Amino acid sequence: MVYLLHIVIMISIYLILTLSLNLLVGYLGLLSLSQAAFYGLGAYTTALLMIRFGIGFWGALLLGIFFTSLVAFLIGRIFLVFKEDLFVLITLGFQMIIFSILYNWVDLTRGPYGLPNIPRPSFGGNELSQLWSFSLLSVSIAGIVFFYFKIIDKSSFALYLKGLREDELAFISSGKNPTYYKSLVFAITGGSAAISGALYASYVTYIDPTSFTLNESIFILSVIMIGGTGNLRGPLAGTILMIILPEALRFLGLPDTTAPNVREIIYGLILVILMRLRPQGILGEYIFD
């Protein structure tokens, strides 16, 4: 039972990450390799506010969302100067910068030593120390985020983003400002990733920079590429598959020294096969060029 609850929590955390990245990749058509950077900013901001300033989880969560959204909005305006391949490279560079800051600013983040003893959330004066209560919290928050993105998906805002994705010149000729919409999507993506970071930090009660590396950004991007982009079904399917798959592989009895490499090979094969046979992913709508 404990094992299943852990899986549920991790699915909830990654679902928020994939839904937010899907807005940028699937609806706007911008390929980003910096999702783990915003994930880490949210985790560290929330954890530091709780540990060093004694702010409760909910207050720290809101401040973490605000701070990460602001950073994403400002950084987004800089990134948008670059197009296509250069945009991908600049997001990769930002990912490496954030990781370097988290790893080397020892006075603030404790660098490679990490942040221990991160408090668990409290609700109604009771700390959610039991796994079942934390899983209920994570599922509830993921459900709220999913509903939020469902509202976006059904709104004219989503139509504007898809129109901008398909023909930016036509979008500009309609009198709308593409930079505003793209920057706003960056802010939403960053703020949503901060929610996952806060949940992750308070769940494991210890974080260090190795949880927010470029490999993590690539994994999150792979999840939505496999599940599909441009709707909500794709990220949901991709998240469930990619979280459950490595757990299922445990039953093959692979040696601990080879299991991680085998998982990476399987991930790569799935991605290659899907990109060849179904480039929009399992349940996606948008085919990324």
C-alpha cells in the first residue's frame, strides 16, 4: 500500500510538470529544455522560506509560485528574441545556469549538501506526516491544476496560442501582441512547475541540485512527447506510462547496476518508435516540427 501511494504522489507531481510544459510546447510550439530549472526554483524557494523564515507551507507555496512566475515571465521576454534552434539552446543554457546557482551558492542553498528537514504541509493545524494524507493532498492539488488547464484549454486564450503557433504573422496582423502571450505562457509554465517543486520538497523533506538537472528537463519533455501535446489527454497518458513503466521493470529482476541503463534504452526506443509511427504521441494532437 505504501508503495502504491508513493507512485500516486509521483504521478501527481509529474502531471503538474507535464501539463505546464505542454502549454508551452503543445499550444505555443516552443520546445523548452528548462522545465527542471523552474521545478527547482519552486522547490528551493518554498523550502528556504519554510526552513529559514518559518513560513508555513501554504504561504511559502504562494510566494514560491509568485517568485518563479516572475522569473519565468522576465526570462521569457529575453528568450523570445531567439527563434527555433536558438530558442532551444537558450533554454538549455538557462537550465545549466540555474543548476550552477543551486549547486554553487552554498551560503543560500547549501550546494551539494542539500536542504534537509523540510517541514511537511499542515492542514487544519495537523501536519500531513502520514503517506495517505500527503497522497490525498498531492492528488487534490494535481486535480485543481488539471481543472485549471482544462479551463485554459476550453478558452479563447488556447485558441489564440494555437493561432500564434501556426502563423505568427497572421496573429500579429490581427492586432495582438505575440510577445505578451508568449511571456504569459512562460509565467504560467514556471508558476505551475513551482507547485510541483513545493510538493516534491515537502514530500521527500530533503532536496539537492541533482534532482533538477538537464536530464530531468529532458525526461519531462520526453514524457509529453510520448504521451502527446496540444491537449490534456497526452500529458496525462505520458505521465502515467512513464512513472509506472520503470516501476514495472523492477519485476524483471534486473541487477541494480544495469537497471538504470536498461530503463534509459527502453525510454529511447519508445520515443524513437513513436516519433516514427505516431509523431504526435499516444494521445496528442500537435505534431512538433
